[in-house]
Amino acid sequence: MSRATPRHPPFSAARRHWLAAMAGGTLACLAPRAMAMGETHQARLFNPCLKLDAALRKHPLTLAAFDGVNASDVWDCHAHLLGFGESGGGAWVTPKMKSVFHLRMYAQFNFYLNASCVDPGKGNVDGEYVERMRALADDFPTGAKAMLMAFDRVHKEDRTPDQAGSAFYIPNAYAAKVARAHADRFEWTASIHPYREDAADEVAKAVRDGAVAVKWLPSAMGIDPASPLCDKFYDEMARHDLPLISHGGEEKAVEGAKQHANGNVLKLRRPLERGLRVIVAHCASLGTDTDIDQGPDGPQVECFALFERLMAEPAFEGRLFGDISALPQKNRMHVLPRVAGRREWEGRLVNGSDYPLPGVFPLFAVDEFMTRGWITADVGEHLKRVRAGNPMLFDFLLKRHLKIDGRTFARAVFETARVFRRPAKAIA
């Protein structure tokens, strides 16, 4: 690892100390155990934003992770775009994230900026973010790509946009433009609120513009997946065979509409029954939800158990998938043995990094993986060095080297393009 000055010094010393002072409470919002199982020294709180040394890229433990995997099929299906709109692409974040009067959101968002190695003081967050993502992608073998996610605004049931209730906005046109400019490394995922009057038209347009999926975060975007308001959108998605990536379970990382009940994975039955392919982000691995199969006042059940129930339904085999992004985070790693141990799920899991979260250092505890015997000590030390230069590659290597009760994630989990690659001629 290069020990030169970081390419993008993330914050001033004063700002780093101030953020470090608030880190415990802020990161507890992301992960209740964020300050447990790991180092709490300030040096371990922040991403040093180094450049990955060529020796680490060519290290046997790095190369071994790609053995037997077709690099051209390695698509990171969960990679977020971020921007302030300086590029003219229309990106936007709520002013609350930039205001010290909203301390938790302000500190949380600044950790994301640090994880992304961008400096908002330079006035070029859009450009720096894409530049850094491109550099990280270039550390992967030729052919590997990341799927850049757009993010739509909240819309009300009267189908009008609710900017004030939105956390941030990454337009489809901006995501498509970035992906086209780096077509050898990026695909893109649209985000379309189903309550929009033009939702069906936006699906068709996204397909024409090369989108490989649509992404939702229902609890933050104000989307009830079980609402009839979504049906026209679902029918157009099914017509194009465009997959839907929908967050399931409790959400910690994004403010917005704060409608927790919309994250209930059982509500995804409606799009599945209308013929969609649905990928549940993070395998609904956090929190509890109402078991609405027993009525609106049903008991609280672990979200992941509800996901397991859906996966067990024969009618959804081949159309319901889970993405394993964020599962190595401290607050989700308890489900890893249950996911890795399901051999019948091998073809129904896909990999994503949830970038930039792998760059939020306190969310991961490499030492804990070693303590549990899920990775060897030499792998763990290698991962720590890689992470300082490339958190996205760190996430991939960690999952590829995991061995839990003698079981590893199958190759198919990482050859994600099999689920998302579009035919040569999509429906117009």
C-alpha cells in the first residue's frame, strides 16, 4: 500500500476530530454494534483514501479470489451514485445533510463523503465521486463492472413529487450519462417511483437508455409495494423483463419518508405475482416486521425469516433473488451462516458492495471474521491493506474468501450479469 499522502484528504484536521467525537452515536444509527467488535481509535474511523498498490492488486490472495470466475460476468449490482449537482446532472441532497442543525444526518452524510474520498469544499463532488469509483473499478480484472444506481424522489399517493420529504435525488439521465462515459466499467440502474403519472413511460425510456434494472428503497421513498398504485408500473416492468431491486427490512443508512412498514418483504408478493423478477437488497437481513400473512396486526417476525419464507415459495423460484450486499457489516453478519449454508439458494443470490459503505471503516470488523474462523489470519491482514486503497475490492475479496462451517459462496453468486444482462435488442 502506498504510504504517500492520501489522494483526496477527506476533511480538515478540525473536522475529523469533531466528526470522531460524534462517531459513536452517528454510527450507532447505521449499525447498533458499530463501535463494538472493532477498533475505535480515530485512525480507524476514517477512510485514508489511498491508491491501491500494484503489488496488492497482483497478490496471490487477490488473484485467487478471481480463480474460476468469469470476470466479464462480475457485475457489482449494488453501487450507489452520489452528487451535489455541480456537474449540471441534476443530482441533489436534502439541505439537512449539509446542516449542523441536523447533527446525526450531517455527521452520517460526512462519513459517506469520506468513504467516497470526496471533499465538498472543492465544489466538485460529482466529478470526484465518479473519478474515485472509476479508479476503484479499474483495480478489478478487465470486464468486471459496477451497476450505478439512480435514486428517485419521494412521491405522494396523489402522484406528485415530494422534494421536502426526499433524502436525495440522482436522476436517471445522470446515471445513464455516467455509465455511457465509462461503458467498459459501468452499467446503470434506473430508479422510478411507481406512483408517478409517467412511471410506465419512464420504464420504457430507461430500457431504451440501457438500464439493466430499477432500484427502490420503499421505506425512504414512500413506496408501498403492495399498493394497486404500482400495478401499471409492474406490468410495464414485466413486459420488458426488467428486474426490480428493492430494499427489504429495516433501513438505517438513508433518511426520507420514514415509512418503515413499506420495507416489509412480504409486500413484494404483489410484483412477483405480476410476473416481475425481484432482487431483495441485503436479503432483508436487518430488523423485524409485522407478519402480515397473519393479518395487519400479526406478530413481529425477524425480517430475514420473512425473506426465507418467500424464498421457499415454489411459485417464486427463478424470479425471487437476494443480494448479499452489506451482509459482512457488523449489524448484519449474524445472517451470513444462514445465507451461505443454503445450497438451494446458490443460483438465487447475487453480489453487490453497497458502495460507498465499505469505505465507512467502523461498519466492518475484519478481526471478528478471523476470530470466528471464517477467514484465515493471512487473508485478514491482506484485506486490511486492500481496504485502505480500495474498499470495493475489499468487499469482493472478503466474500470470496469467506468459509463458514466449511461452506463458501458459490461462483454463481459473483457472476451477477446472468441476472441483469439485457438482450441485444430490448423492447422499445
